[in-house]
Amino acid sequence: MAVVPDFVGKQALDAWLSGHDAGFLLQGPDPDSPYPLLNGVVVAQLPAPGTRLPRWSVVIVWVAGGGDPAGDREPRRPLPDHLEDQGEPGHRV
């Protein structure tokens, strides 16, 4: 048996790693989600910290603030200028 740590407030990846070190498997509320549990901060967990469970039991965590898991995107505004708007005489696109 192992005692469930408190994961709330930790970065999701840090929570996952420390959960693994303590002998637990962390997963989100939707185990079939296409997004890995790596981004954001843990805001809730089930079961509660201090609960005794068999090693390698699943602890469900809810994560917020993960944003887009695909990473940074190029800015969409302002839109790039079109070549014909640049006033280049004789230049056709």
C-alpha cells in the first residue's frame, strides 16, 4: 500500500513524474483524450491526498491552463501584406 501525495498546484508533468515515483499512475478524467497529461496545473484530484491505495493504482487529476498542446503559433494579426498591395510596378503575382 502507498499513500497518495497531494498533486494539486503542481505542473501536470511534475505531478505525473512524482506520482510515478510514489507508485501511482496519473490520468486525466478522459483516459481516451488525444492530449497527454503534460500541460497546465493540477486543480483537483481523486482520490484525496493521504488516501492509502495499492501501488500502481490510478489517480485521476484535473488540469487547467494547459492551452493548446501543439505549442506556439505564429501570430495571425496583423495579416501579411499582399505583393500587389506593396505598389511594385510591373510585378504580378
